Amino acid sequence: MGLHAINAALTAVPQWQLQGDVISRAFKFKDFPAAIKFVNAVADLAEKAWHHPDIDIRWNQVTLALTTHDAGGLTQKDFDLAQQFDQLSLG
């Protein structure tokens, strides 16, 4: 995926940040149980998509990072999953 396509795809997930070949976003929740509930939902979606983010949990904050390792960088798969994770965070 070229830089122009990446920048265009980022417009659909504006809270995600580009860092090299990775997009990442920190999500904040009211407490630890809410953060873990989100992580469990992320895990279910990721397993169904067979595309797994790096996950960092800090009490009420969860940071997700996406890249497609076997493609050597970002693909549309990363942006599609980022949108799904954004939707999960709303509910």
C-alpha cells in the first residue's frame, strides 16, 4: 500500500496514528473491567478476521497497533479492522 493510499485510508480512521508501517490508537475506558471487556471483543473480531493487533493494556487504557506482517506493511485489512475496533469502543 503506497503512502497516498495510506493517507486516504487514514481519513476513515482519524484517531489512528501512522508510525512507520504501523497504525495505532489508544482507547480510554472508565475502569479496568471496561478495558478488559473491550480487549475480549477485540480478540473475538481479530480471531474471526485472522488478523491480530498488538495490544497494550494499562489499567483503563488499551493501545492497539496494526500492521500486516506477512505483507511487510500496511494493507486495507489493517484499516478495515481499525474501523471495526472504533465501532467496538462506542458500545
